[in-house]
Amino acid sequence: MLNMYEADLGVELGEGFKRAIVLMVLGAQIGLDDTDDYPEDKGTQLTPVTAELNLAEDRTAGVERIRRILEAYLDRADDCADRDDHLTRMAVEYIRQQSLDRIEGLRT
């Protein structure tokens, strides 16, 4: 998909940006979508969030594991972004903050 944008726009996005975007999408899927959908998914869908919460020894451990997984994806996205790519880094941090708020809500 990113190659399609490059071809369509006639702009090279760069490998760091492409890698960062893929990792941000994975982090956002877990931290935003899967956490929001957990109440509906918990009995019917296998997602990283349902798996971690169902396999953990307790709710707190499951929530902490989800947080660590999210942080790993977003830290890797930040590491992939070019040093001067402030917009991508802002997007990573936005996803991080929104996701951490939602993950924290899973504690109850």
C-alpha cells in the first residue's frame, strides 16, 4: 500500500517511515481498536488483548502484558523513524497516549 502511495504521489517515503507506519498500525490495532472492542470480543474473538487477558494469572498481569506489547511496537516505530521526522514521532506519541489511557481502563 505504501508503495502505491509513492507511485501515485511521485514521492519516496523512505524505508524508515514505511517501517514506522507498519509498527504504528500494529500498535494502534492493539492499543486502540482491540482494547475498545474487548467487551464484545472477549467471548468470541481471538485478539492480542483477549489472549493476554484470558491467559494471564490475573487481570493486572494481563493489562501489564498488553501495555508492554504496545510499548514495544511503538518504541520500535519511534526507532525506525528518521531522526528529523518530527511528524511521525508525534503520531507515535499520540497513539501511545491514547492507547495507554484505554489499556488502563481494562484494569476494572
